Amino acid sequence: MSTASPSSAPDARVLAPFGRRRCEVVANVATGGYRIISALDAAGPEPAAGQFYMLATERWGSEGGRPYLPRAFSVAMAEPADGGVRLDFLLEALGPGTERLAELEAGEGLLVTGPLGRPFSMPAEVSPGASGAILVGGGIGIAPLALLRRRLARQGIAQRILLGFRDQAHSGGVKELFSCEEVRLASEDGHAGHRGYVTDLLSVMLAGDDAATAAVYACGPPAMLETVRALCAEREIAAELAMETPMACGFGSCFGCAVPLAAGGYMRLCVDGPIVRAEQIESALVEGSGH
């Protein structure tokens, strides 16, 4: 299998310290159907928006002997704190491994490797004519956009935020991660905001005269990302997508996260992504991905 390095803006990734390290959990907060796990990283750097960590618990397996393998999670918030950097992760318990992560209590250890991967670019790096940003998040995919919106705000970059959820049971994090911003919501069951898809809101927004002055940033389920990619391609709007595929290592050695490129070849999402320029791929519907 051949690989190709996709062209992109200057690589602003923050490099991870070698090896796995222990962080102490300082909080575990329920938010809708999700949880926000906060941990103090005493030895690692502050990550860039869009980077991810491989997470595992100190207890390695279940009573039946099934191991809890590391899981890849985008960092939702990162702030300097006494003794290091406080990292916040938004997660949903879907299986034994994530269930154990969701059960972590203050004082327990969270094993992390990271930050890993390429971060989001600034609007002018995505498109020379872009001065603002449109953030589109779906479900648990709102996490990396929370850190991005803080970086954009610090640089005085105007942003519009569109967030969508399947239903009330699969929602959360809006108040905690986006409380200082005006957010337009969509929900498939109609429990909040527009009844329908978050991409419905994006379609209307991209029809506006000022859409060409913004870059689109999106993270969410593959079907949502593919709709975002297609809408932006149709209207010639530059976009970056935070994609997801199964990851076993996070360092590019296992090739489990290979994604085909539109120009041919493949990219390893953990090292060449997870942030991908929308025009680099033919489709965001990658086999094995999904929430």
C-alpha cells in the first residue's frame, strides 16, 4: 500500500513526549448522555486544537480478561493549571473500554499518549480570502471544535457555530464547552433548535453572500462530514474535516487508519490527519469509521 503526504498549511502540531504517562483525574461530570473527564497532565505540553490523545485506564482489563485497549479522543479543552495542563475529554460509554473511562473518579489515573496528529489551520491558511470561520459539530464530534473556537476567539476571528445531535440521549457538552458563544442547534428528534440535521443549517448559511469569506471546520459522524464536504465543494468553500477511523497505535505504524486520497495513494489519519482538507478526499465515508 502506497502512502502520500497531503499538501497542507504549515504544520503547527505540538509534539508528544515519548511514551505513555499517567495523568490524575480531577473531575468527571455528566452532561446529557455524555461525560467530561478532566485530568491534570503534569509532564505534557498544551495541545493545539484538533489534536488527539490515546487514552487508557490503569486497570488493564475486565474480569473476563478482555483488555481495555487505548482509545483515540480529541481534546475538548486544554488550560494551564497548577502543576501542569488540565485536559478535558468528551466521551460516550459505548463498550467495555469507554465504559471504564466513563467510570473514572477523581484521584484515579488516566494513561495518555499525546498530543498526536495535525491540528486545525487558521482560516487564512485554509483559504487566502477567508477571514471568518463556520464551525459544524455533530454529536460527540463537537469536542475538538470547543478548543478551536477558543483559539479563534483569542485571535479575534469571527465565528459562527452550528451544533447538531441525534436526540436528547445522544447530546451534551454545549453548555460546558460553548457557554460563551452564540450557538445554533439542530436535533433530529426536535428536542433542541431546528428539527433536522445540522447540515440543514449549514446549507442555509452557505447560501449567504458572505459565505466565501469564511472557512468551514467540521467534526462528527461520517455521513455528516460527507454532506459538509459535498456542500462546500458545490459552493467552492474551503473546509477542514476532523475525521475518525479505527486507530491502534496513534503513531502511523499499524496502518489501521489509512484513508484514500482523491489524487491517489493513502494518508495515515493518525499522523497525516486527523484534520483533513475536504478537497483532498473523494468521500468522508470511510470503511470502519463512525460513532
